[in-house]
Amino acid sequence: MIEFAYPWLLLLLLLVPLIGYYCTYRQKQPSVTVSSIEPFMEVRTVVRRPGFPLSCMLLALVVLIVALARPRAGSEKFVIRSRGIDIVLAIDLSGSMGSYDVPRNITSGDALVQAIRSGALKTRLEIAKEEIAKFIAERPNDRIGLVGFAEKAYNLAPPTLDHAWLLAHLARLRPGMLGDMTGIASPLGTGVSRLKDSKAPRRVLVLFTDGSNNVRNSLTPEQAAELAKKFNVVIHTVGIGSSNAFAVENGRLFQVEDQFDEKLLHHLSKITGGRYFAAADAEGMKKVMDDINHLEKTSVEQPKYMEYREYAPYLALVSLALALLAFLARCTWRLRLP
């Protein structure tokens, strides 16, 4: 959209017709003194019109006035300045993460088998990986790291902005790849060690597990949480699983118990000012990740500025060209002698 920086200068255009009128009709014309005008009475009156040089000069004046008003086309620009947070996702990879949490609408064994075979029902880890991948995709400005744990914790990916690389590591995770036991203290300590030196305005560790702490460690889960508090790392805990869960072993289905320690997970998050979440099934996991996503918002500034394309220099050149053309005409083919 074209606008004028100094639109009030366009009022000068009102003077152009007056200048043209004066130069054509009011300017003193060359004359000679005669004794009688009778010989001229029968001469036809000539209507005065602005000549070519004057027309060029008037047009040059119009263009110059428009140029002085600075016509320009502006486009609005936004500069996004964001400062992300650092997040470490610690995921339980014990064998029990291969269990299926069965929704209440599946009421028979045949329906359960069919849902598993068709892929409609997925394991706890598959569901967690899908929702975590969505969570990562919605946070492009945050550095996100990945820790896998069972009996011990392993740093799979340090906090990074290379989310494609991070998702590639996430896709390779399998239940039981690190053992079948569950140690809670180790992933907390590993996550804190990755976050303690971070310069981010907020540091967050999210722990996903479907089991209770059954591994002896030199550091207890509570001590690990206190360490996180010391380094200003907020811990959110997610308990995965329901009482209606089944696992497959040697081609047979058998029911498994809800094993995660809700009391411990709630206590660990409370120590650091975080929150505890429960994800009983796929819908529950989706809601948990949505809640965490909204809870840990990244601050984004959007300063606005206008970028203009100026037309005044081009119009000034056109005005100059018209003025030169008028001068050339007066000096050559429109030369006028008194």
C-alpha cells in the first residue's frame, strides 16, 4: 500500500494551475506600437494555450511536489526474539514399558488381541514416544535432551536445538533395551548433571516411568531431587500405567499390575516445585504432555517495524528530465524571438 510521509505538501499542487494560468494569460506579451489597429480587426482571435515547454515545466513541477511528499510503499515486519528453556526428558526403558494399557471399551480377549495385531492398541513406550515427539515439535526454541534408564541411566542426547537428531534417537528406543529393573535416582542425577551449568532462564527435568524404584544406588531419589533443587532444576514426574494392563510373553497375554510409586513421584516433584501427572492410557498421556507444554511456556518477543520502499528519488529524476526537456525545447524547435 502506497502512502505519503508528508501528505500536506500535496497542497502545493493547487498552485500549479495558477502558475500555468499566469504564464499563459497574464504574462506580458511582446508588442509593437502602431498608429491604428484597423488592419488587425479582421484577424481571427487566437486562443492561447500553454506551449510545449511550459507544459513540460508544469508537469515537472507536479512530479517534484509529489516527490517532496515522499510516496512510499510499506510492509510490516516482525522480528521474533525468543529465549528458550532447557529440558531433559528421562524415559523409563524397562521391560514393563512394553505393556498395553487397555481402555475400557475393549471388553473381551479377542477384541484385545485384534487391537494389538492391528496396531490400534500400542505399548506404553510407543504411546509415550509419539506424544513426546509432538511435544518436541511444538518447542522449536528450546534445547531438549534425552535420558534413557532402567537399572542405570544413559545420556542418549544432550540438550540440543537439533530436534531432528533428537527425534532419531527417540525413535530407536525399545522396552527392555537397558534391563528390566527401575532405578529412579540415576536418571534424576544424570539429568541434573546435564542441566546444572545451563544458562537458560529455566531448567526442567521430566521423568516418565511405569515402575517403582527397585535399584539400590549411592544416591536416593529424594537426595537426587534435593540436588535438583539446589541447582534450580524443576522436576515434573509422570506415572504411566493403569490397573487394566496386559503384557505379551511367548505369544501369550497375561495381566500385569499397576507398579509405579505414585507417592514417591508426587514427593519428588514437590521438592523442586514441579508437578506430578498420571497417564493411565493414550488419552491420559496426550493430556499430560499438553499440560506440561502449557505449563512450561517459552517467552517470545515480537518487536514490529515498518520497511519502506521510497519512490521520491525516482520521481525527482523524472521531474529533472521534464525540466531539461522544456529547456531543450525552448532553445531549439520552440525558440521564440520577440
